[in-house]
Amino acid sequence: MHDAIEAERLGIPAVGIMTDRFTTSARLVAELNGLKGYPFAVIPHPIANNDDEALRAKAATAVGDIVAMLTRRAA
């Protein structure tokens, strides 16, 4: 979330990607940085021990949300 927020501050559209275990923390980080309600994509936890195939599957489920979040802001 920190990287996405910093990119946004630099004028680079970004979307944070969090696992479902960290959504509460992500919302708090956004709020503490003055971006209450900042959207982010959510994927299933955990990712640490996932192989490439599992990570690709998680990314594939999130890509639609990510594209929507980025294009909504561009409109």
C-alpha cells in the first residue's frame, strides 16, 4: 500500500494489491496517509509459498479489478 500511495503522490496511477488477511491494515494505512477510501485489489492469502501457477491464478482474478480502478480514475 505504501508503494501505491507514493506512486500516486508522484502522479503515477497505481493500485495496491493486498491479500485478504491485510485489508484492514491497508485501509488504515490509506486513511493515515490522507487517502481514506483509496481502492486496492484483494487476492487470497497466503502468497509466500505459492508456486508460479498459483500466483498467476491469483493475479488473473485481480486484473479486472485493477484495470477498472485505473481506468475509472482516468475518465
